[in-house]
Amino acid sequence: RIAAILCTCLAAPFYLWLWSHGGASSGTPLLHVLGIRWVGLLQASVYPLLLVAVLYAGPIIQHVTSDEPWYANERKDIIVRNYVVAPFAEEFVFRGCMVPLLLPSLGVMYTIGLCPLFFGIAHVHHLVEWAKRGEASLVAACVTILFQVCYTSIYGMFSAFVLLRTGHLVSAI
């Protein structure tokens, strides 16, 4: 999976560069279109991080005060994939590459609303995984996936808003 994610992250910026209205035709450097720049980096990193920490204060405190570490029963490669590679790749592709493609045609509000739906729908593949392993009944799996699509879409709206507000991909990541 990590190799597939890496290939996607390498291919997506070139697709963006070829098809974007602003990047290839306006002379704007690709890194700036992706939201990768030095100016304002500290603020774009700290403020969203503090906001997300406040939103997740309950689970963070629960994990800090727990006797057993959150990663105790997971393999190291799965930890790296789930907590480092996947979040970076998701924000890079779904925010850094998709937002600049949608923004010129759809405007700010529709981009913030539509882009995260792609992000949410991208999590539907978990239904197939659960069905193959027989981890849950079809109804329970569908309810879980529906919740996950809704939750990831809402979080994606927040990430898209933060990216557009700051102009920095690091804010979304």
C-alpha cells in the first residue's frame, strides 16, 4: 500500500500541473499551487495544529492518561502507514492537488463542499475489506462506512478551508 501511495503522490502533482487553470498557464510555480512555500509557514503550522488539538482534546487526554499505549497491539509498518504515510498522502492528494483543480471552476464554497466528498468516498473500500474478512455484518459495515464517509467529509471540509485560508498545505496536514 505504501508503494501505491507513493506512486499516487508522485503522479498527482504532474496531473495538477497539466490540467490546472492557474498552475501551468499562469507561470505560478507548481510548489506554490500545491501550497508548499516558506512565507507564513510558522503561523500556518501552529494555528491549525492548536485548533485540531482543541477539537481532539478528549481522545488526546484519554491516550495520554491510559496505562496501555495506543500502538501496543499494532505492527510498526502498520503504524507508519496509518499515522504518517496515509494522512500525509491524503492531504497532499485530496487537498494539495484537488483543491487547486476545482477552485477555478467551482469557487471557494463549492470546492470546500465537493472536494471532501471525494475524500469521504475514497474510504468506502473499507467495506470490501470488512466483507472479505467477515469482521462485521453487512448492515453494521454499511452503517460504519456511512459514518466514516460523513466524518471524513466534514473533516475534509475543515482541511480544505484551512488550506484555502492559509495557502499552506502544511495547515491541512
